[in-house]
Amino acid sequence: MQISVLICPVYINKNYLCVSESRKTKEMEQIDNLKELINQGDVDTAIKQLDQLLQDTSAKEEKDTLYYLRGNAYRKKGDWKQALDNYQYAIEINPDSPAAQARKMAIDILNFYNKDMFNQ
């Protein structure tokens, strides 16, 4: 019995799926660019790009990350409902997504704000 092994550069992402290193590098670069747009406050551009990427069927492995980032963009824009919805989409795809913690923190913030409104 002969066993053959294919050796090629691969990267194992957080979902334990093997993808080519060049494809992973391109996706990581896009995600880094989106994070930078959000950090710089250019959330409308980031949301447009995220919308396009989410419609792209080849970005399946990163959909939870894209929804998480879109949630961050909406949160930074002050649209809490959209932020919570996007965090929830990310959690449904990947329960271990950082969106779970982001969603919990957003709800805690909203609960705090609402309590203060009643104390005025």
C-alpha cells in the first residue's frame, strides 16, 4: 500500500478549514482594510464594502467575521439595532465569534443608557 502526501502551503483558519495561503492573505488584507476604515470613522464606506463581500459566495469562511465587522461599523455609526442584528448573524454562523462578546457588551451599554434615562 502506497500513501502519497500532497505538500502545499496552507493556513488553518479559526474554523479549522484549510485554504490556500494566497487566498487567505487576500482575505486577511481585505479584513484589515475594513478594520482600518472602521477605526478611522469611515463607516459608510466600510459598510458598503462589507455588503458587497457578504453577497460574494466565495467568502463563506469569513462570513461571521464580516458580519462582526459590519456590526462594529453600525455600532460606531450609532445604529444599535443594526449592530445587534449583525452580531447575531455572526453568532449564528460561529457561536465562538467575538460577536458574542460584542453583542453582550452592546446590550449592557444600552441597558445602562436606558436606566439613566429614567433617572432624569
